[in-house]
Amino acid sequence: MLFCFKNLVPHRVCKRLSDFPFDELRKQGFKCALLDLDNTIAPDRAAEPNEYSHRVIRNLKDAGFDCCLVSNAKSSRSAKFAAALGISHVDFAGKPSPKGVWKAMELMNVVAEQTVLFGDQLFTDILAAKRAGIHAVFVEPYDKKEIFYVRFKRFFEYIVRKTCRF
Ligand SMILES: [Mg+2]
């Protein structure tokens, strides 16, 4: 792996979060799931959770995870989302800075070894998780409909993924 891409390479890649074996991670000692919102647990810029979002959170809770939304989205939208799902949230997370991740860990009262982040973007979610020293799971985007600047970033993600083969 190219050294400069080190913080962009996730520990694991998953196609659909709804099929993810969360109990496997739980057995490894992880107990707190930090979740990106747009295109990870819901369509891009969705106003409220859908059936998929509820299913993912239900599966996580059933496996014994505490969940916290860590979103760069506007505070009111992520707060509403988290409330509807019955989970905690940190808004204005400022990913790829690790600060929002650390704030969430403090809120959830967990250490890095117990924390895993799920996100659909290498340059925000995965970078923030790796910088914070936690387990990073890259989730293939929920759907192809995305705001233009995210589509632009997908090209660079493609280069990183091709180079590092994941
Ligand atoms: Mg996202």
C-alpha cells in the first residue's frame, strides 16, 4: 500500500450495512458504532430515516452495540434523524478531522479499541476514523444519487481503491 494512502484504507469493506455481521465485531470487543448519515444509513440528504435505516440500527442494537450518529450535516437534521432512531448524535462533526469522533467516544464513554465507524466516504469518514485510531468500515454508497461535489470526490476514491486494491 502506498504510504500516503495509509489513512484512507479502511479495515474492512461492506456492500450493504443491513447484511453486515455486527456480532462478529462485537465478539472482537467492539461495542460502540459511530455512523455516518448520508448514503451510509439512508439516501443522500434524506429528511428522515427509512426502513433501511431502522433495520441497520435494530441489527446493531440486537448485536449489543450502542450507536451514535456522527455527521457533518446540519445540526437540526442529524438531531431529528438520531431522535427518530433512538440513538445519540454528534453534529457538525467536521470529518475528516478526528475531533467529532473523539467527541462521540467521550459522549458514549468508550475507548478507541471499543469503537468502530461505518461510513461511505474515504476522504471524510474513513480518514477521520483512521486519524482517531479506531476501526474503520467502508460502506458502499446506499445509492448513486449524490450531490455534485461528492460525485467529484468519487473519482479520487476510485484511484485510491484501484491503487490499494479494495
Ligand atoms: Mg456519507
